[in-house]
Amino acid sequence: MRKDFWIRLTAGGLYCEPGDFFIDPWCPVERALITHAHSDHVRKGCKSYFTAEQNILLLRHRLGSASIEGLPWGVRKNVNGVEVSFHPSGHIRGAAQIRLAYRGEVCVITGDYKRHPDPTTTCFEPLRAHVLISESTFGLPMYRWSEPVHVIEEIGRWWATCRAEGKNAILFVYSLGKAQRLLATLPPIGPVYVYDSIAAVNQLYEREGVSLLPWQPLSKWWNKKERYFTPCSSCCSAVQVAI
Ligand SMILES: [Zn+2]
């Protein structure tokens, strides 16, 4: 990054000097602009949070009573002379690229993003910029992904096989984003039970009108042999269920 550029990397993360705000800061700060609600992008304890309007419900779920201001997609707001706007990144519901304009120069910070269609959120919006700060861990050439339609078909076949053999079918997924994308994409082939952490997020998505497969909290149906969704961090418990 240019040395005289008006955004710089600091010990607290990306900092916009003229606007006096951080983007997805790594520690509590006065003013934080947030791309999306995944825990590695949100730090508790900031004095105020500024994000896309579509992200408010999820951010509130993570931050409780914190001061959160939202802006509709594409609406521009002046923050200390820096023009700020949020644009869909397609990553999870409410996930935004942040567009900053200052003295005729435009910088876009993508946050996490994906270009595949996803019924749970608004599609990725291509933006023009002089400077692009991108985040693409899984964009490395070593990662090769199948088309989503093929993945869904594969899951459906696997689940049908499990059911025919009288086995539990367990999917490990991120509790925010991936679980809901699957529940919005899979065909209705059987009962679905989810961990409580996923259930809580499901309710938020449904409150915003996202249509998911019918689901029930796993805690109520622990001994049923059906299809389960569990968060990645629950591997140990989930394996016990499978046995
Ligand atoms: Zn993310």
C-alpha cells in the first residue's frame, strides 16, 4: 500500500485517517465500520458500529445493546469528509464491501465475498475503484470448488444412502451463513435438526423473510435418526451422536 495513502494498516487493523474510523478492527475502537457479522470481523467493546442495514440484526445478535447504525445498500454518507457506502459482497446475509471515497480517490474493501448466487443474501455487486483491498483466503489457486448445484445433488444422494442404511446423516457447517445457505438450497427430502447456535441464527434469517427448509432444534430430538446440521466447533459432540 502507498505510504501516503489515507488508509493504513495499524496495530488495531485497517484505519482510515481522515475519517477517523477502523474497518473490521482487531481491538475495541471509537468507531468501527463492519463488513459482516462473522466473529473474526467483529470485536466487542467498540464505542459505535457502522454497517449495512441488512447486517444490523445479525450484528445485534452478536453485540447485544451496542450502538449500531446501518445504511441501506449504496447510500452514501459523509464521515469526516470521507464518503462511505456499503455494497453487497454476497458472502452471508448482510455482508458488505465498503466503498470509501476521499478527494477523488475511491477505495473498496471487499471483506469476505463470493460471486455465486445465494438465496439468503443480496448478490455480489462489482465496483470500480482506484484501490482494492481484498480478502480471499479461499481464492488461492490450490482451492478448486465444485459448482453449488453439484454439491447439493451430492449431499442429497449421500443423505438418501444414509437413510436407507438407517444411519444418522450429519453435516458440519458454520452456524452463521453456511447452515442457512444449505437450508435455503437443499430440496425438502427429510426432517432437519440443528444445534441451538444454528437455530438462533435461523430465526434471525426467517425474521427477515429468508425461506429455509423446516427445521427443529436438535436438543429436543437428540435420539432421532435423521439429518443433522452442526456447527464446525461441535465435531466431538456430533461424532457421539453419529455413533
Ligand atoms: Zn466471513
